[in-house]
Amino acid sequence: MNSNLYLNPGPRDESLLYLGAEHRARNLFLNPLEGESSTLDFKRGDGTFWERVSEDIINLEGRVLEYIDLFGFGGIVRCGYRKVDRALVEALVERWRPETNTFHLPFGEATVTLEDVNVLWGLPIEGEALAGYEESFDYNQRREMCYTYLGFDTKESDYKNQFLKLKSIVEFMLGYPITEESTDRECMQRARCVCLIVASSNMLADTNNGYASLHLLSHLKDFQVSGQLSWGSAALACLYRELYKGTKPQTKAVGGPMSLLQLWAWTRIRTMRPTIVNQQIDWSHPYGARWAEHDISHRETPSHVLKAHRTTLQNLREAEVFFSLTINVFL
């Protein structure tokens, strides 16, 4: 008697989910021992910047914050910084299907929507799309752009092709703090510095860790134009793109707004959310701001444990997921 048992990892119908053979989940199914620990790295380069903000060395209040609001980044800046649970994100990546742009869960599908981006981060989701071709600037053009719009003179060593070192921006902000005597022009330039850091290292991050695209700076020249752009749509498109990259077994690192995905999981999936220690929620901030780093506890939920997050998703029931974010906001 042949006791060999063949298990089909699926999908049973490959007419729609045609990327099954090239998916990280298939590789995990065939080689389970390789999936014991996290293998994906998530690139993000704004840690130093937010450390200085938390230490009150970089001040984001007053006129600078007013200009940040005008540029359209007030919500995401008020959400602050939180570490990404790589195990949680990787467990979600394993359930992402790029053919449908949805997570496949035991009871059905779910996905991150424009509503999520707007409610969690406060980014605008209406207006013109963030589009255009990436121009190639020579050193003199790059230097003039940074001096005009960011407020500081740069050296050739501050660049990597068309990318500016985030370290150079942070060092400038530390060396020349904004004071009450600072002009409106200087406050506007400082707001651009903040928006460029947030956009390049989190919202629209790629694997160029530690660098900011000058193409993004070209969209921050005029706050009246920038404030009307659909930054939320760009962030969602970036998330979808990086999730698709992450499903490939050979991928080692991805960018994208994975902190947004973490907020989505905490908000939508009851069994994954940490406990909020400080219940004093400022409703003038986006919903994602409630998950402040120092105000949450993982005592009753897993953290940074890939096996635990996989088990949570495998045993997930429909009643444990909030499909209406509007209702969940008031719970």
C-alpha cells in the first residue's frame, strides 16, 4: 500500500491566481523549515530624524507645522514614529495575492483601501495624481534646488546620483534650528525638509535606504500645488507595489509604507492589536496617531514572532475583523 500523501498547496483554480508557483507562500509550503524565522528586511531611513524629534532637538511645532499642514503632510507627521513589527508584516506578505491586490484569509479577502490611508494617516486622497517623469539633474541644478527649497548648501558628496542623503538634511536641521526670529521663508523650507524625509523614508520608501529623491522635492516647490495632490493614492500604490515584490521568494528587502500596513492590521484585526495604555485619544489627529510607541502594550498580543502571527492569521475568524473602519473608529 502506498502511504505517500500529496497535498496541493493551491490554488485549485489557477486561471485567476496564476502566480502561485512564483509566490513566497508556495516556497514556504514546500520548504517549511526555511520559514522558521523572518527573512524579509523592510527598508526605512527616518529613525534618526524621529529620535531627534522625540528629544525635542528638532521642533515641529508652530509655523513649521502650519506649513507641513499646507503641504498635505500634517496628518502623517502627527502620527509620529513607531517601529515596524517585521514578523507581522512578513506574515501578511505571505497572504498577499498580487493578482487581486488582496490578502487571502481563511474566510475570504481583505485589503488596504484609500479610506484606510486617509483615516489612519490623514493623507489627502483626492486631487491630482502624483505623476511625472524623473528628470536628471546635474550637480549645479541639484545644489540650486536644495538651496532654494530646503535652505542649505550641499556638497557633491551629499548625493548619490539623483538622490540626496537624509543624513545631510537632518544635520542641517540640527545645525540651524528654527527660532521665533526665523522668517516665514525659513519655516517653509524647514517644512519641506520634514515632508521630504517622511515621503522618501516611509510613505513612498524604496530600497534606497537613507536617501531622498529629488523628484519628490520637485512636487514640494509650492504648497498650494502640493496640498492639492493625492499623496494618499501614491502611498497606496507604493504599498501594493512593494507587497508584490515581497511575494517573490528571492526578494530579500522591500520598501513601501509598511508602518501603514501595521496600523491597518492593528486597526482592522482585533486579535493582532496591542493594548492602548493611554486612553486619552486626541481626535483632532488621524486615527493612526492613537498607536503611539510609548502608549501601547503587547502583553496580550504577540510581537516580532513570525510563527505566532502566522497562527493568528490561520485561525482568524470573520468576527475578529473590522470591515467598516468608520464603525471601528468609535469603538
